[in-house]
Amino acid sequence: MTKATKQTNLSEYEPKPETHLNKNSKMPCRSFDLQAGETCPGSFNSDGSVSAACMGCYAKGGFFQMPTVKNARADNKLAWQKIEWVDEMCEELDNDRYFRFFASGDGYSIKLWEKIYEIASRTIHCNFWIPTRMYKFESFRPIIDKVASLPNVVVRFSSDSVTGEYIEGLHGSTIIEKIDDLKPGMTLCQSVLNDGKCGKCRACWSKNVQVIAYVAHGQGIKRVYKTLKK
């Protein structure tokens, strides 16, 4: 695993098939990320508009727009397509106990999901959390269900709602505006009570937790609420 090469402009950068695993201050684990938007076909509604949740996507602004960050995600988009990527990831995760796929971006390719299945099935010691909107596409459902069937994997179907709606009967997640909007059956993301960090909470990785409710944060999502209230 190598670090991204610094560039001033993504358009001037030639991606390399190198894997970059991210570790941010909120989560207790590393993650494999792709560029938000271009790898998120599930972010659109049936009429072609962007879903409310994705309109306020945190991964489309701020830190995520830094060239080094975007370059790393461009590298990752090539890296997973390598024949040896599964073996490399399994070796890299040898000492990891928790891992997340797609803190930004999504599993836009069935072949990528197939490789994720191989990785997770070979690293049973590690717990995986995979948020996705690719469940919207029927062709993806068989492989997503296959990945979710592994005992160490929780695939969470991300709701398009920012007002707490979610798909019942499936592991999922949704966005609420404030803590008071929490509904029966939801588990509150503890980061809102813990200075933006997971702390000791591992609910997102738990098959016993059906729905995670994330309290909206960031300027992007605040603008969405202002639009909805007009």
C-alpha cells in the first residue's frame, strides 16, 4: 500500500493501480474509498434527479476535494481491478478487526462486489460494514445478498431520505435532522454524542442492529433542509 502522489489538479494526474486505505479520526478502522458521485449510480432518483441524502453528501466537499484525496480514490478505482488485488487486501487486513468499504463512493461494479466477497470470506477475523445504494439495481441484488450472507459482513442499504424514512426488513441506515426525530426501531449513531467519533460503538457493524439513524451534519446537508422547508 502506498500514499498518493501530490498533484495540484486531478485532471493533470495519471491514476496508478495502487491501493490507498483511509483512516479518519471518526472511525475505529480503516476504509477503502472511491470518488463520490462518479461511482455512485444509486445516488439518483428514478426521474434522474439527485436524491435528497446525496445532495448533501459530505464526500463531495471540503477535505474530500483536496487533490491528494481525489488522486488516492482515482488510484483505488484502478487498483481493485488488478488480478492480485484480493490477495493484497487479504494480506493487508491480517491484523484488522473492523473495516469499512465506501466511506465515500459506492460498489458500482458487480465484479467489485465479487472481489469484496472473496476478501471478506478469506478474512473472517475482520468485521466489515458496507453502506450502499446499489440495491436499487436488480442485477446487483444477488451478489449484494451473497456478500451480506457472510457472518462477518453487514451491508447497510442507505436511504435516500433526510427525514428518517428507510426500507423496512433490511439492514439499513437513514438521516434525521436532529436527535428528537429518532423513531422507534432506529439506533442512534453515537457520534453525535461523542464529538463526532464512533468511540466504543460498533452498531454499524452489528447484524443485530437493523437501522442506524445518523443526525445530519455539515453545510451541504443543512442547505438541503433549507431547500425542503421553502
